[in-house]
Amino acid sequence: MLSLGEKPVTDREDTAVPHAGDGVTSALLAALRSDPPPPFSLRRYLPLPDGPGPGEPAWEERGIDVDQTNHSVVVGDRVVVKWMAVPAPLPHPTLVAFAHLTEAGFEHTAPPYAALTVVDSSGAERLLALVTGYLPEARDGWKWCVDEAEAGRTAFAATLGRLAADLHLALATFPAAGAQAPPASSLAVRAERALEEALRLTDGEDGAWLREHADALRARMEPLAGAFGGATIRIHGDFHVGQILRWRDGYAVIDFDGNPTVAEAEPYQPAARDVAQLTTSLEHVAQVAIKRRGTAPSAAATWAATAREALLSAYRERLRDEGRPELLDERLIGPFEIEQECRELIYAARHLPRWRYAPMGVLRTRFTEETP
């Protein structure tokens, strides 16, 4: 039986996962060229690239040096295997997205090769690993986009807007897409719960600031309680610049696992939710540039505002060109942006405390700029 550490993967509940250099990932790829034995199973999407030939050295393994909820290993600069920190129960959003985007012909993502699942001791099927193509010279959005912010360049933003629109146009062809939006009450309740949890988890000076501005934040999200009749699509769910790689041949959207701060999130949502998360991430990039690159706060704020407008303009134009302008309800973007900042605070409290400066920096900047 394939095992990780001392526990078989069928019963693993801890966070021990294979790491670069231990050989487990390469062994998995070799095993995937045939059908794995029970209790494992394989879902195939695109053919795996050929491995090393006879007499050729084995492919080297290396890790990816970015903050990740799960753990990825690059093998031979050809394949990336993302091992789930905890085997995830099926159905899993990434598997649904892989199958649909492959069928829809959306090519702006890492080629999906396969997914390894296992039936655990309780009889439940769980996702163990995702196998995708390696994109040469790929750089994570938290690196390449911060470079753009530091340099004051915004030309990339229109490209991201078109990319986001193309993704949504593909996702809008899911069979259940086009249904009416969730009841306004559910959107408002979800936003209020995010604010309440952010208030509960954020301590110190930041927590005091948040409590002081809680009513103002609620007022910004109040439009979510209105009656909206827009269509829904199957959204990405965790759509920030870190999920957009810049590689040798352009840009690629990755990681369809969903938002780690939302339990049992409804996959069909207004497209504006993805759009709002992407635009807020540009503001987070500006905060990273201030903190890590010494960019002047005023310059960073100007960059973020310019990039945001360019992205939205290109997104709208692409939807209009394709005859689907109704996919974006503009009224939801601002309220969703505030909700997203609350979710960033939740994420920081649960997973990455040092990240708190980014959403707090955005909120402080917004309220400072709008104070007479």
C-alpha cells in the first residue's frame, strides 16, 4: 500500500504529506501510468507527458517556495503534484472544474492530467493529490504582480480582466449556471457572519480599529440585502492574483479548491464575487509593495486604483463583446470587496497571522481616503 510516513494514506488524518526529494511523488507518477490498485482510483483528464526513457536519469523533485494550504512538488520541470494536507472528501470543486474546463476548451490554466483518490476505512472517497502540467518560467502572482506595483506598471491589468472574463464565460456553460442568484438575504447573512468572525478573531490595535468601524463596514455591505435578480455561474471561489501564474507563454489560472475561509460554500454565485476578490487582491499587492519593497503608500494606492479600473474595464468589454454583459452585477462588487477583506482577516487569524497587515492596510487606506 502506498504510505506517507508511518500512516497509510487511506486513514491519514494528520498533515504529513510527501515532500520534494523523498521519492514518493515520482513513485506516484510512475504508478499513474497504469491503473492503481484498490482502494486507490484515478481520474484522468489529459495524457501524462512521457517520463524518462531507458538509461535516462530520474526526474528531479523540488518544492514550491510560496505559502500554501496544501503542498506541491515539481517533478522534472514537467509535472506538478499537489498533495492535499488532509485528504478532501468528494465531490471536490477542482475535479468538477477540471472536467468542465477541459471540455469547454479553456486553455489558460495548467494542463490537468489526473486526480488520485482513495476510499478510506469508513468507505468515503477522498482526494489525495492533483496532477497538473508544469508551466515553464512560471511566477506566482504574489511575486510578479508585486514587481509591477513596485515599478508602477499597470498594462497587465487589462490582460487579467480579459482572462477573468474568459474564465467566467467558460464557467457559465456549466449545466446549472444561469440560475437566479442566491436570495439577497443569504448574501447579507454570509457577509455579516464574515464581519462578526473577523471581529472575534482580530485582536490588539487592529481589533480595536475594526470594532470602531464595524457599523461603517456594515453600511458598505448593506446593498447585499437588496433584491438582485442576476444570474449565477460556477465561480472559481478563491480568485486572487496568487492564483494567476505568469509564465513563458502568458498567464494561467490555477487552484480551483475554493475559499478556505468558507465552509460548504455554494459553488454557484454571482460572478461579481470572483471579480471583487480579484480587485481586492490588487490592493493587497499594493500593501505588500509598501511593506516589502518600500513603495510609497500614495504611489501604491494610485497604482492599485489604476490597475483596478483597467481590469474592470477590460472585463466588462470582453463580456459585452461575447454578448454576456448580464453576468456582472456591478452593484455587488463594492459590498463583496468589504466582505472579502473580512475573510482575509479570518484567513490571517486561522492560517497566516503575518498576513493581517494587508487587509488592515486596505481598510485603513479606504477609510482614510474617504474621510472629508
